[in-house]
Amino acid sequence: HYLIPLGSEVQNRQSDAQSKLQQLSNDSFEELAADIYDEVDRRETDAIWLTNQQLQNSIAFLPVNPTISPMRNQGRQKLATLDAKEFSLLVIDLLLDTKRRQNISLETGQ
């Protein structure tokens, strides 16, 4: 289970990102969700390290993963360029589309 923030800003917008997410295949969507999860983890870890002063320099982006394509690695690094608000909206869009896909799956019995 997951909670999706439904403030007026979220409810009254239909973003390009939402449209693009809906067009992704299930496999591509799953990869993107994993990459966003990794970026959330990187940001949270970075914040903890900085508050504990254990790390003087933050990690600028997710490290290159040699087992995935260069295009996907580039996309993973681009996630780090989003500011906190943009990234939060992307996470919300991802959660909304996850819910939409789950409802479709339940309706079709897959």
C-alpha cells in the first residue's frame, strides 16, 4: 500500500510527464520506477551523510551501472538534475500511474 499526496496542485494538473508515463511499456515503466527509487535512496543517503558531516562532498548523481544501457545510465544521471519540487512531482506522477496500471490489471484479471 502507498499514499499519494492529493493536494490541489496535484489534482488540477495533467502533466506531459503523466502522458509519457502512460505510454511506457510495463517493462520500461518498471525500470523507470527502479531508477527513481535508486535516486530517492541516493538523495536520502546524501542528506543523512551531510547532516552527520561524514561526507564532505555529496554524490552528484547515481553511479554508472555497467549492466544497463548507456541511455538508461544517462537517464538515471538526469534524475539528479531535478530540483526537489520537480522530483517530488515526478514521484507523484509515478505513483499515480502505478495506481492506474494496478487498476487496469485488476479489471482485466491479469
